[in-house]
Amino acid sequence: MFYTGIDLHKHSSYLTTVDSSGNIIKQADIKNVYHNFVQYFSDLGNDNITTVESTMTWYWLNDLLTSLNIPLVLAHAKYVKAIAYAKVKTDKVDSHTLAQLLRMDYIPSAHKISNHNRTLRDALRARIKIVQRHTSVTNSMQLLLAKYNLSSPYQLEEIPRYQYEQLSEVESLLKEQMLDLEKQLYPFLIPNEDIQRLLWIPGIGKMNAFTILLEVDDINRFEDVKNFFSYCRLTPSARNSAGKSKQRSSKDGNKYLKVVFSDAAVHACHYYPPIRKYHNSKLRKKNKSVAKTIIAKEIARIVYYVLKNKSDFNNTFKGHQLELKSFQ
């Protein structure tokens, strides 16, 4: 068996292949062109396995190697750095380190999203960036009026009014793009049975359901609900030193799912009295952020079992029947 570490860059890659004893068999710095990879691996025979760090550009390499029947292990970039810290860091050293870690089965693997879902997930993430830009522009519009203590842009003087009109044009364009992108996703996601199940869960609307389905990809990759909480950044990290323990928000996991479940918690507290009552009981003992996270975890728990068991939500929360009711 041969083990190949690939240090992937935008235009080129450095490859190092070792054998079962760790001896270097082959090394090359090649351009990211299909036939270069075909030529590199053709000399090694069929017994190959490869690894690359989970950078933003691994899709095409995975597809290429799959077409060559060469397995690719996607390495978690952060954890690889923690295992293989080196003072001397070059493409050659990095690819060799990856190859040796792969040979020893020390690669901390990252999840490879399915080919079908990755296109939809990236489109949804693009929409999120548009939403963020839209929010930024609308905030700028409101700030411009606040600077002059005015309620209408028509009250602005010539230059500030022109600035406001420009912002308004950008806001309209971003809103149109946001809605158009949503419509592109509907035919692929709305008919999905898991989406229909998610929509019955408190606080989860269409876009949140889309995000959950695509970011999770396969619920069975989580051994239990605690692993799922951790991936959703709903489990605080802890630092213990000198007999003192400090907890803080975890930066490991999926930031998109953290946002989705936090948003769902806010909506669930607003519309469902039993959830609001449970939240308020926690609020008396915890701070506002912790209380919201507790509700987010409970919603994540429901999502986990609904997806895991392919079952409909039973419309109960902590043993209480839920009834949709807005809180003013």
C-alpha cells in the first residue's frame, strides 16, 4: 500500500508518497491539471490512498481522484496542525507529514459532504452572505437618517439624499438576489421528507430547515445527541487551571448550525408559551445567553431524533403539548 499526502494550493500541489515502512517512494510539485495527477499515480499501481487538508478547494481533487478509483481522506485542517506542529513549514514538509500521518492512521478526518448536497449547501451559504450584506446596507440607511435626526430620506439635503438613494438601490438589488436564490433552492429541497418533518419543529422555518438538512448532510455520522450538540457549537468549552474552571463558547463545530438553533430558540420562545415558560425559569438562574442556548439545545435534540428516526415531531416540549401563540 502507498500513502500520498497532498499539499493543495490554488494553482499547484505538492505530492509525497510513502510505502508501508514510511520510506519516500515519490515526490513531485505539479500544476493542478488532470493529466498531471493521472501521470503521477499511474506509476504507483492501484494500491493507493491519499489525504488532503479540508481547504475550500478540495471538491475538484476529490472528484478527480474518485474517477481514478483512488480513495481520498479529508483531513481536518485545525487538528492536523495541532498534531503535526513544525518549525520548518514548506509544501514539501507538509505533504510528507500528511503522508506519514495517513500511513500511521493518525489523520483526524473531516466529513466529506455528499456531491448532491454540497452544491445546494454552497448556494445557501452564498445566500447567507447576501443577507449579511443586506443587513449592513439597511443599517447604513438607518444610520444616515439618525445622523440628521430625520425620519424620511426626502428631508435630507442633496448629497446625503443622493447617498441614501444609492444605498436604497443596493438594498433592493440584494433583496432581489436573496429571494431569487431561495426560489432556485425550493424545487430541490421542499419535496424532501426530512424538510417537511423539520418544518413542524418549533422555531424552524424554511431557510432554517434548509440549512439544517444541508449542513448536517447525514445525521448518522453523529454517534449520539451529545456529538450533535458539540458539532452545533451548543456545548461550551472548558478551561481548568489551578483548581479554577472557566466555560466559554466553543469555536469548534459548525457556525451555521449555531446561528440556526439560536434563531430558532428566539422564535420558539416568542410563539410557544411552554417553551417561553421553560426559558424564563432558566433565566432566573442563568444569564440571557445561557438561557437561550439551553432552548437551542432542546430544539437541536428534537431535530436529532426526528432526523435519526425518520419520525414526525410529536408536538410536545418537556412533556407539555405545544400550541402556536404569539407573545406580545
